Amino acid sequence: MNRRQFLGAALTSGTASRVVAAGSRAAGEGPGFFRTAQRHGRWWFLTPEDKAFFSLGLNHIDSAALRYPEVGDLWRRKYGNSMERWLKEMVRPDLLAWGFNSVGWVQEVVTRGLTNHRHSPSFTFEEYQWLDLPYCHLLPFADFHQWEVETRHPDLFSRDFEDWCDYVARSQCGRLCEDCKLIGYNYIECPMWVHVRPGNEWKGPLFDPQKLQTDGGRQQLHELATRYYRVTHDAIRRYDRHHLILGDRYEAMAPVPQEVLSAAGPFVDVFSFQHFGPVAKIRADLAHFAELTGKPILLADSAGTIKLPDGTLRTDPAKYRDTLAALREIPACVGLHLCGAYLRNRARNRGPRGPDESPDRDTIAGITAANREIRDWVDDWAAGEP
């Protein structure tokens, strides 16, 4: 499918073309909100002040590791059991010093079992204010993400699904809708439209990939995905007319059906992807998705790892730097969010700081240098001197 066919498929629904005008164009219309635009031959996030912004975000920020028994009373002694103090006094200064200008998905993996794979809660409105950085917020509209091993798939055509999406938007977007620091909303982390992972084979993918061998099956998937993206989009827009919709964070190393992307196109402002492959593969795949969709692309979760002699993992700063360099070659790319986390816990086993806040100086130095290179590059572009 080429881009013209892709766009044609996106309009097979009778209401899709109307949604483009009523929905995605509303994002960022008013003053004081992030939006997207093309400048100097490439896509950018634009800040509420109308400045070009390439999002350098850190994902997975959770304080619970500070309360491991072996850490002692550090949490209460240093921060007085206060999330506000921790975010203001430690996390924000660190992220700024390391060259990050945003945060991505803040939830952190805390268990990885075959019957229990969970993440920490998302930040509240108040916690985002204390952190005081641009951020993306994930809305839990459905549970068919690739690490989910416990619940059955939702019925996207049910009234139950509509009611749940309305509640999620009402409870979360209704509070965040006026926050100028919010970049936009993500949905599912790696939806399993047609693939499965170890631990969730029992329920299979949301849609049978064998049906994609027929025209009727491909149309059926497009209709299913259109229903999902329309319901989620409309739920958000009832409570927030301004912020960007960043959609699902697709697993780029698993099948991503074109029917799903074409269905999403009228309802999202940016296409988001997770990709942990080699740098050349990341560059090629994201360039392909950019050409296919014609919209901005966000690398919303990516990292390389190095195993240390003590069994802990380190984020590979060299791969991070090389990935950022590759993304500069993709005019549609508007940012990279590093799969951290901020603190090393037992589940993820890596982070620039340990549970006792001890720094991984090599990782921090490498990431900081790479981020500063990108910030200088953005400044050059903004000055019209690419």
C-alpha cells in the first residue's frame, strides 16, 4: 500500500473526512498549547510560545524503589514522605541537568511475571505540576497491550467500552485540559492488534491475522480500528479540545497492520512507536511509517542496554546518541523518549540512579552529551541555519 492508497483507506468510513476537520484540527488551536507544524522542511512540536521543540523525554519515573528495605529511611529522612519534595528537589533538577526537556510515559514496570505484569500508577495532575516539565500522559482506554496477561479483550463495539472511555477522559482529560505543559495524550502501550507475546497466547490477538489474507478481512479490521479510534478521540474531545492526540505507542518490531494505521490517521495528530531494534532498523522503519502516514512521528520508547558484571543493566549511551543522530535524518520525527527508568528497580534493573540514588556516572555523562548536541541542533534549525 502506497501513501495515496493509505489515505484513501482512511476515508472509506463515511464520517472520517469530517473528523479531520472537527477533531485533529482542534488540537493546539488556542493559545497556550503544544501543537505540530512544519518549519524549515521538517515537522516539529511547537511550544505554547511558538518555538520549535524536539521532545527529549525520560520515561518511567517512580519513587517506590527509594523504599526498598535495604535503602533504610532515605525516603522519609530526605523527603519527609513527600512526592512534591522528591519531584521538585531531585527529579526535576536531575532531568534538566541531564539535558531532558520533557517526560514521556511516567509509569514504571514493577512486576514481570507470566500471570502478573504490572506498572506503577500514572502521575496525578498535582504531580505533573510539581515536576513542572512538558509531559505526555497515557490514557488507559483498553487492555490489549502486549504485556497484558490477565484480562480478556474488550468489545470495542459495546456501550461498555464507550462508557469506560468517557470516564477515562472525564476523570483525566477533564483535569489536564488547561495545562500548558501537557504535550498530548497517548493510549495503549504496544497494542496487540494481530500479534501476541509469551504469557498472553491464551487469549490471542485482538484480531485474527489470518483474516488479513482477504479483502473482506482487511475491511473488517479497518472498521474495528476505526471504531476504536473514533470512540477514544471523541471521548477526549468532549473534555479537552486543545491538546494533541499522540495515539497508541505501536511496537514497531511487531506487525503493525496498515489497516490500523489508516484507521487511526483521521483521529490522531502524531503517530507514536516503540522500537528497540538496531539503529539502522529504527531509522528505516520510522522513515517508512512517516512516508506512509504523512504525519509527525514520535519515537516514544527506545533504548539499548549493557549488562554489567554485577548483573545490573545500564542504558547504552552510545546507542542513545546514535539513535538521536539517526532521527535527525527523518524530517517527520519530533522526538525520542528514552526507556529509562529514572531509578533502577528490581523489575527493570536499570536507571541513571540506583535505589539509594547513587548515580551511574558513565550513563549520565553520555546521555547528557547526546541531549546537548540535539538542543544545539534545534537552536540552529530555529535560527534558520540547518
